[in-house]
Amino acid sequence: MHASLAPDVLHLLHDALDKLSGAVEGDDHDLTQRLMDAYDQQVRAYLDEHEARIDAGSLRGLIARQQQVSIRMAARRDEAGSHLTADRRAVRASLAYLRAESLT
């Protein structure tokens, strides 16, 4: 029973990563957080239950996909940070122009 359960659970973990990856590309940050938390719980439960019987190759594949999602999350975070910085600069420039205009 346990031999067939591990691949099924791994398939579910890959599906969870697919959903998380899709959410990362969207703008629903609450959904992304919920999916990330659920994925984390699933991975921990899988490792706790199957610790001695985990196929290293399957686990490496899962970790590689997880790293790809993490890299994309970091890239999206950096993109958002760049937009925020640009927005702040635009606001400061607008305020400076308004001040300069009021002096004339």
C-alpha cells in the first residue's frame, strides 16, 4: 500500500506546485500565500510519513520544480519593487514640479 501511495502523493505535490506557479503569475497575493502554506503543509506531511521510503530522484525533481517557482516568485517580487520605486520617484517629481510652479 505504501509503495503506491508515495507516487500518488508526489503527483499531488506536483499538482500543488502547478497551482502555486499559476497563482504567482496572477495578482491574487492572498491566494498565492494560501497555496504556498498548503503546499508547505503537504510537503511536511509527505516527508513525515514517507521519510524512509522516499525515492531520491522523485524528490530531486520536486525540489527542482519548487526552486523554479521560488525563483519566479523572487522575480515577481523584484518587479513589484521596481514599480513601487518608480511610482515613488514619479510622485516626488510631481511634487517638486508643483512646488516650483507655486514659486513662480
